Amino acid sequence: MIRDYGYCTSRFPRTFDCYDYVDCYNYMGIHDLLKLYKHGYSKVTDHVCREIRHNRITREEGIMLVRAYETKCTGNTQEFCKWLGITSNALQFLMNRHRNPRFWQEYSPNNWKFNGLSTKLELSDIPLSDVILTKLGFIVTDANRIRGSSGYVTVGKGYP
């Protein structure tokens, strides 16, 4: 698809899967963060489960991937807030209202601790490395046409 049809992939801050939803930064970022706040797991867990099910990675490698990506920042909130006409603090305030107390504890205002299922899994001290990502063989083109465009793009690429 990449070679024959120019399919574009991109690195995402919250998952190793560079193929999923490459046109929607809100889905891959803000929506995914809300999923973590509400349900205690995020898109990277879905991706890891698929890779384990297809025997492309081990359970331990999957846990390392989840821990590496699960609580990362979305990376696109400024553009989204500008488009909505609100501040990033206002967006975070709204999102914090959806945090599930089963998975999140607020120690002080805006100081949260995540207690999701991934934090309770036993794991050896093997550090996450690019070996796991190389093993998966995902091809990142980083040829994303949304970046550098003027204005906020709600649907990317499309037809030229």
C-alpha cells in the first residue's frame, strides 16, 4: 500500500502502531486520552492485544509497550484548543471531569496518579527497546500532509 498507492503512516505519541487512524489526530490523541481517563486503558492496549493474538510479540513485550505509551501526552491539544476557542487549561478541566476514580487518584489540584490495570502487572526489568518495534516491522513514512497545512484540518489527506 505504501509503495503502490502512497499510503502515509506516521508516528503517534500514544501508540507504536503507525497505521491506525493516520488522518485523525484527535482520535489518536484526545479521544484516546479520554478513553484512558474513563476506562483505565487506551488504544495502545488494543494494539498490543492484537499483536499478541497474532503471535508477533510476547505478553511481556506487550506490557512494556503499554507502559511506554499509555500515559504519554497527546501532542496536538494546542491546535484543537485554538480551533475550539478555549485554553488548554479549560480543555484539561473538562477532560479531568471524566476521570474514573477506580483508575485515577487526585493528590492535589491537577496532580493525578494512574492506578490502571497495567500498573498492577508483574514485569521483569527488561527495558523497552527498539528491538520490539523492529520485530513488528511497521514502516513509518512520516509523510503526513496534515502537518504544515494552514488552519486546523478536521479530515486529513483526501484527494489532491
